[in-house]
Amino acid sequence: MAFVITSPCLNEKSAECVEVCPVDCIEEGKDMFYIDPDVCIDCGACEAACPVEAIYMEDEVPEKEEKYIGLNRQFFE
């Protein structure tokens, strides 16, 4: 289980999440940040630091945001 960045991050890219991640699993994409699910250690530091509340545990992603689970995975393929 990993954390997932969702639509509130689109074009926001505040980067507080990147600064607090202890394993550097968050990378910047063209329009938003993404979390590498294979590196994430589920510590929750990014979720607490996100100023736009865009980060959720994978099993808690709101239904309307579920496509971002796949988008985060695809970014690291």
C-alpha cells in the first residue's frame, strides 16, 4: 500500500511533500508530483505536509480520484 497524489496537485506543485519524504519517492512530473508506489514506505509525512490535501493512502483515495492510483504507477514505469 502506498500514498497517492490526486487532482488537487494539478498545476499546484507546492513541493512540501518532496521536502519531507524520507525516502525520496516523490518526483515532479509535467503538471503535478507523483509517488513511486514501490519506494513509498507509508510513513504519512507527505500527506500531513500537503497544503492542498491531494495525498491519500491508496485504499482511501476518493472514488472520483481513483484514476490517479494508476497515473502514479504509470509515471514510474
